[in-house]
Amino acid sequence: MNLQEPPLQEQLSVDRLPLSFYTFSPDEYWAEPLDSYWLTFSNWVLGLERRHGAQVQTFGEWADRTLSGSRRTLPNNESYLRIGFATESEYGKVAQFEPEARFKLDIPTVEERLRLVIESESDELIPLEERRRTRQLTDDERSDTEATGALRYISEVGDAINLENDIGVRLRIPADAFWRASASKRWDLDEDWHLLAEQRLFYFHQDGWGERSWIGAGRDIGNAWKFLAAAELEWVHKDREFVFSQTMNFYKQLNNRSNINPRLGILGESQPGWRETNVFVDVTYRYRLHDDWLFGEIIPALEFPREEHFKDRASLILRIELYFSGNLDR
């Protein structure tokens, strides 16, 4: 006699799961959920993502088809809208609740190597120290670089050296045209170590030109931990000086919901002489609260800025982030 097992969906139905699976008593088995502030709020957040996540994806697909002249939506559309809320606590400072928002419209055209990219901020105009410590900062502490729109051409040279060339404009009055180019490559040095490098040149009509060199060496160090030592050097044209950073990064995926990222960093400048301007250490604990679009972060940090005679300054960031996107590797 050939017995066929019931479908998995039926095996995991409410009626078939053992009582030990549940954390409530049998008399609460079919009870209706009680109204609460948290239930109302969570239902509102879930509904918000279902409505606006689809809208962001639909808008990206519409722009994709319109600008490319194709009736079909092309792959690799990385458009997203990120909204967050963060609170920061420091020595002698009451915690403040600050909203945050970022967006990106990344549209492939019919020519796969050509893309239209519209972003809420320009990475080249953000100070190096701010970029290295961005997760420690709330929105009011970040630089306002205005949104940018650029046409990006992607190509490869030689042995898989990735090249990108952007020509665009900062979306403000008066408009500020810019050009930027970047090249990146990865090398596997041996079975353990790998090396990554990126070189970037850029020119903004209002701010002048700049250059950035970044190099990192990483490997697995055991027990699911990954390590990356990275150094960056950047020329700041308006200040006629170089700024630099050196960071030691450790990363571990704790489970399918959370990861942890401790860091140690040194920041510096070349004027009036080569010197350190800040030393910092932080730990980012990131937890996926729901599905693949709602995340929470806890970031304790300690820094020693030169402007305060290297006196310690501690902070704690609590952040909630919501992603509205149809296709995004977060």
C-alpha cells in the first residue's frame, strides 16, 4: 500500500501543529487579538510598505520604459526610497528624535551600459570624516549636498577593471554641472586574502576638482567573522589639502535576521601638517524587524576629536529604517 504524505502546507497548518509550538494557553487558541497601540502602529507600518513599496517600483518601471523607449521593464532597476527615524544620546545631551530620508532612481536604458541615476545626495561632496561615520550621525548632522542627476556609462577595461563615467548636474539653482569617473578591481591574493581598490576623479563647476583613492584588504578570520582593513586618501580642492582615513572593520552575520559590525577608525588631514583629527570606535548591531524592508539599528560609539583636545565623546544611536522598493539588495 502506497501512502502519500500530506502537503507541507497542511502539515504546518494551525490544526496540526502541537500545542507545545505555541506560547499561549489552549483557551486562547482561537482568541481574537486584543487592540493595542503597538498592534495599530504595526498594522499601519505594514500597510504603508505594501502601498508605497509598489508605487516606488511602479514609478521606476514607468521611468525606465519612458526614457528607454522600450515597452518592457528592463532588469536591474535599483530604485528605492529609504525613510528612517533616529535618536541620538550624548554626554549632557537629551536624546532627540530626527527623521531621515534618502532616495535613488537608477534607470537602465536600452543600451545596457548606459544608466540614468538620480540621487538625493552627492557622495563626492560629503566630507570624508562624515562618510566614514555616517551611521553614527543623525540627519541634521549631515551635509546638504543637494540632489544630483547623471547619465552613467559602465564599461570594463582589461582584466575585469570596472569603469564608470558620469556626466550630470546638481539639481539646484544655479545648476552645477559635474563629471566623475571611477575604476575598481578585486584581486584574490591567496586562498585567504583578497585585495580591493577603487580610484575616483571628479570635477564640479562650483567646487573644483577632486581625487579619491581607496584600498582594502580582507579575509575570513574564523567563526563566521570577516575582517577588512581599509585606507582612503582624498584631495579637497577648496581647502588645498589631503584628508585620510584608516579603518579596521569586523563583520559577522549572527543569523538570518541580524548582523554585527565593530569598527576602529583614525581620521586625519595634511594641513598644517600630517596629523590625526579624530579617533573613533563603534559597533553597529542591525536587526531585520520584518520581511526585507524594515530594519532596526543600535550603534554605541566613542570618539576622540582633536578639536576637543581628544577628550572622549560617547554617543548612542537608535534607528528604524523603512525601505520602499521593488528590487533592492539591502
